[in-house]
Amino acid sequence: MYCRKCGEQILDEAVICPKCGCETGIKNEKLPVLDADESKTGIGVLCEFFLGLIGLIIGLCLYKEGTVARQTFMKGWGITFGISIAFLVFFYILI
């Protein structure tokens, strides 16, 4: 079959044209519907939180206490972790 918009030859089962993205009009019931799965989102949030804590622990072990490098690391980590938390809160408000 050919795409009705761009003329590209496509598979007869194609739901959309891979070249231009135009719908072919064929409905494929076998395709899964992508939906926001809250359990996967929760796992992602927990992973982000624990990875942030692991980064903090590694940074605290690498930099000696009282050095400028450790203070800079703590500021950078705090800002980055704070932005991540703000993003997650904003994300949950929208959903």
C-alpha cells in the first residue's frame, strides 16, 4: 500500500506512515494503549530519590570536611536535588 499523503510505499498493516506520520485509516486493535502507569511512576520517583542519596553519600566520602570542594559539592547537590523534587511536585500536580 502507498501513503495517501507522501506516496511512500508502506506495509499493508501500517497504522501510520513511517516517513510522514500520516494516519492510514487502518485501526490496529493489537497495539497496546500507552497509559500512565502510576506504579511505574512511583518506582521512578523512588529510584530518583535513592540515586540522589547515593550521590550524596559518594560525594561526602570523596571530599574532605571543611574544604571548598565539599562546600561546592553540597551546594550543587542541593540545587540539583531541589530542582528534581520541584519537578516531581509539579509533575504530580499536573497529573
